[in-house]
Amino acid sequence: MERSNHTVTEFILVGFTTDPVMQLVLFVVFLGVYSLTVVGNATLMVLICNDSRLHTAMYFFIGNLSFLDLWYSSVYTPKILVTCISEDKSISFAGCLAQFFFSAGLAYSECYLLAAMAYDRYAAISNPLLYAQAMSRTLCISLVIFSYTGGFVNAIILTSNTFTLDFCGDNVVDDFFCDVPPLVKLACDVKESYQAVLYFLLASNVIAPTLLILASYLFIIAAILRIRSTQGRYKAFSTCSSHLVSVTLYYGSILYIYSRPSSSYSLERDKMVSTFYTVLFPMLNPMIYSLRNEDVKEALRKLVWLTQSEI
């Protein structure tokens, strides 16, 4: 990838604050959040791999979502922690490019994966007797491969177009990571073609999966309404409530950040929203998918019992 005629060789990440006391407080907070993220997602992956009752399509997707969230959080949080306690706030041009690329690739992959999970919930509710046949292992693996492929191919498009912008003069990124809004603010001239690329990527990676999710839930609602008993309807809805919460939180924050023209970016406000979907959301997902899930809680109790018995 060739650079354009910019003179920037590194960027300075402003972070959240320049107050040393607040930086220390934020270091402790982010370290705690990251620790919970690693433990929560790793535990969920171990449970899904080890417990045969969790070897279904739904948990296969949840396990892949945990893997994505663990990787996604690790793209940002270690650098945030270093920035909080170090006087050196710089990140190299190559480091910024790498962070940007993996950030976009994982974010887009998660959009596709959440859409695949919505289809999985539709298959489970519309025809539960044929669920195992409908969501075969081959189909599940294919959907996950497509999610990663689509996500990272589009990340290449975004990264190549962003890092060939002319960054003239100022290299201070008013954010805690390399992202579209703060980098666009540093560009000398953002052409309409770049804005068109952003809208294309928004349509293909966010809006299209959103429409697929909405269509899946319309069919899910129709299937639930055909269930005669109230208890049956409640049970059917509860199987997709966790996914619905996850989709609402993730897509809501993504659409807020990236669906606006670059001229309307507000870095301070966007910084808070970005913190949610990059740092907090990966921590919340294991809780969303396990707190009300009896199968996961039973698998966890079994794992704890086996661990204690071995000790």
C-alpha cells in the first residue's frame, strides 16, 4: 500500500484526558474491564468447547462471537492502558494502520456474524424439529467464514482509502485509537469519492446486515404468533432476547458513529460512544448470553465442580 504525499510518520493519541490523576483512574477502570472481557469470553469459549450439550449451532455462533470480542477488545485496550500511564502517547504510522485495519475487519465481521445468528434464531423458532438439519455444521462454518471474509475484504477497502489521504501538518489524533472520524479531521482534503466509499461500506457492512436481521425477526414474530400457548410464545421469544439486546446495543452505536457526514463529526461525543462498542460491549456480551441461559450456567457449575474435584 503506497502512502500519499503526506509528511506524517506517527500519530499522537490524545486519549480521554491529560489530568494525571484521571489517567490513573482510567487505567484501573480499563484494566478491570479488559480483565473481565478476557475472563468472560475465554470462559464462555471453554464451556462451549467442553460441554457436549452446547454443541449446537446457536452456541457455535456464540463461541465465535466471544472469540471476535476477545480479539476486538485486544486491538484497543492494551494501547489504551499504555497511553494512560505513559508520557509517550505516540503510535507509528504502521501501528495506526494495523490497528485501524483489524478494528474495521473485526467490526464488520461482527456485523455479519450477528446477522447469521439472527437467521439461526429464525431457523430454531420456525421449525424446531428440523433445526439440526437446517443449521448443519457445514452451513454454520460457511457462515462464519463468510463473516470473516466479508469483514476483512471491506476492511482492506476502507484502510487503503483512508491511509492514502493527505495528512498534512498536525498529527494529533483526538481519540484513544485510530478511527475514521479523527483521521478524517487530520486530512487536508477529503474528496467526495472517499465519502462515497464510506457510504458504500456502511451500506454493505451495517445496513445490509441490519435489514437481514430485521427480516429474520419479522419471520420470527410471525412464527411466535402462530404458537397457541402463552408459555410457548414466551419460551420462543426468550431464546432470541439475548441476541436482540446484543444487536440493538452494537448496531445502535455503530450507526450513530458512522452514518453521518464527516463534516458533522463531534470527536468528544463520538469518543464516548466509541468506548462503548470497542471496550464495554465485548465485556457485556458474555453476560448477555449467559446470565439467563440455564445451559451455560449448568455447564459452568459442572466445570467448577470438575476443577474442585481435581484439586
